Amino acid sequence: MKLQMRPAAAADIPAISELIDAAYAPQVRRLFGDSPRGHWGHYDEGRVGGYLQREQEGVRVGTSQDRLVSVCVCRSYGAIGWFHSLAVHPDVQHRGFGRQVVSDAQTYLTGRGAQSLALMTWPDAVNNIGFYQQLGYRPVGLSLYAYRLTPSALASGRPPLRSTLLSRLSDQACRQAIEAARTLGDRLMPGLDYRPWLHWTLNRRSGDVMMIWREHQPLAMALAYHSGAKMDWLEGKLLMVSPEATPDELVWTLELVRRWAVELHCTSFGFPVDITHSETAEWCQRFGFRLFGDSMLNFMRGGPWPPAGIHLVRFSG
């Protein structure tokens, strides 16, 4: 039986939330038992609505006999395509629908220029791991959050680098900074383009983007979420550092982010790291970061992956 695949519409939002609940709640219960992680919370309709606002064509749903039975959220980042929140209703699982959903996601993302396709899954979910390996995906890292308290500085004195928060720039200066972020992405991987993510973050006001400059050249970029009084830490989602950065410039990049967190009255800040790379362990130890154990296994298929240590990213809803 073949699914009918199409982009989601606003009218699908309640059904998508119910579908993800139905598919994920039994899985997390099997994986984590009667622990806090094993208790699934409702997948909020507002979250799904945010997906549609960010990249509506990328929220893919599948129907069978006029019933919505699958969903997958795709994200386009130029040379990298990403998908998450893949769900097939338990009533129709084991019919080959999962493969069709992945195939549709791949078609969508490669059609938008992706050369490398990536996803995350729980390391405990052995069935998921086997499924994606059968489809040609290979593990490329284990992602955890590295976090650090804000009171102690990493460097003192006047910074040798310049930093700007995009939310505080004029419209023209913000556009120029976002174009500079594209240039920085190209240095890590030709065609890597996070501009849609930057625009979405700024428009939603759910976070901000810090650009760090060596004179007039972009040296690093940090994208982080914050929720004012509701959250006392700066949740870094993306940190890109130019391969040309010196060790001292890396220290100052992290120090500038720390000062940003202090300004927001956050007690800590952090970024995702790949602990399968030896440089990451050295990075955490050297700069006093601790690891938060919410791990996710990274898989990819196709072309190259940006080097660990200068491309610290964790994709999520």
C-alpha cells in the first residue's frame, strides 16, 4: 500500500499532534520505563504550528484511505538537509510506511539542494538504529550538551574580537550580518546555509544570534534560545567557528558568549558537542564545561559532514 504524501496544512495541526503522541508515547515508555524520561508529554499544537511557519513545505504528511497516518518535519540548510519528528501511527506500522516517509523526506531535501542528509535518534532505540542503517545512514557522532556556569570568566580584559547581536542591529546591518553568516558556513562546508534558521529565530524572538568578527571578517557565530525569566540558562543551538580561528580566538569566542549570558542574567550557558571526537573531550576539560547526559545519536547519509569542534550543532523541533 502506498501513502499519499503532501505538505501539511494548518488544518492538519491537531491531527499531527495526536499522531506524534500516539507514536512516541509507547516508544519512550519502552525505552525509559517508569522514569521521568519515560513519561511522554503532549506534543503541543503550537510547536507544530511553529514548524509550518518556519518551512511549511517541509512538514510532510502521509495519508492512507483519507486518514493522516504519518508525519515528518524536514529542514533545509543548503548543503545539509535534516529531518526529525518522524512518526507513523501504531495502527498502521510494519507495512513499509516508514520507508516511504524517509524516501519522501529525502526527495524533498535533495530537491532543495541537500547533499548530506542527517537525523538524530536515541542511542537506546536499537530498532530505529537498525532501520536507518538499512536505509544507508551511518552514525557520525553522539551529541550531548556541554554547559558551564557563568560567574567565572574564560578570559579577562578587553576582547581582541568584536561581537554584535543581530537583534540590536538596523535592518540593513542585520541583513549584512546574515549574509556574513552564509560566508562563514561556506568555510566549514561549501553550500552550508543557516540563514533560514537565523531569520526564524529573530522573527520569533525566541532567541538571538551573536556574530563575532576579526576586524571586518566573520570569525564565529552563535545561535542561542532564551525565554527571559522562564529560563536561567542560555541554550546554545549552534556554534560555528572559522577553521582559521586561533586557540586564543576560540577562548574569546566562548568568553563573549559567556558575557552575553551574564547580560541576560543566565546562570549558565552551553552548546551541543560530539563526544565521539577526542578534541571535544579536550575542549570541555580545557574550558571547564560539564556534560548533560541527554544524548542523541547522529546519523547521516550522502556527502561530507562539517568538522567537529568548529561546527557544534543540535537540531530539534
